[in-house]
Amino acid sequence: MSYRKFDLEDRLIEFALKISDIVDLLPESRLGKYISGQLIRCGTSTALNYGEAQSAESPNDFIHKMKVILKELRETRVCLKIIERKPLLSKEKIEQIVQENNELIAIFLKSIETAKKNRS
């Protein structure tokens, strides 16, 4: 799942759509339903919050909004780990989204670091 040709907003939208696909595959068990709810919120909010970050009112506001996105990506990572370790889905079904999640975390860590340097 390499979306390097897309801009970051499109990449986050594609990520949200893939998260939706994963949620649709989860079992109807108690844990499956709980993780589905958490994952759909944190996994799709990244694209929506990125839209907010693009309209930040100040460098500090931008950094704050980027940190919110990073927080949601990390929550998504934990949900995916639970799915894998239980296992609620096979590793093969989620390995690409796990990789994309990790790449997005790295991008946002670097973006926050750069924004902090440029703020001064």
C-alpha cells in the first residue's frame, strides 16, 4: 500500500477507507464490536483532522493539530496490534494497513519536528 504519488491529504483519505474495509471484516463478537468502534473513530479522524490542520490559525495551532493526528495514528496502531494478537483477522489481511500506519506516524513525527524548528 504505497501512496507516495498522492499528496498527504489523499493518502490519509485512502488510509481512512482502508480502515473502513478492516472494520467491515471484524467479527461481531464483543471485542470485535468494541475494536470496530474505536478503530473507525481513530483511523478515520486522521484525514478529518488534517483538514483542520491545513487551516491552522498560527504555527502553535498547526503543531497542536498535527499532534492530535499523531495521537490518533498511535491509537490506530494499538487497535491493529490487538486485532493481530487476538487474532480477530489474519496477519495477511492487515499487514499493509499496519505498514501504512507506521509510515504515517513517521511522517507526522518529522512534520511536527520541522514545524517546531520553523516556528522559532
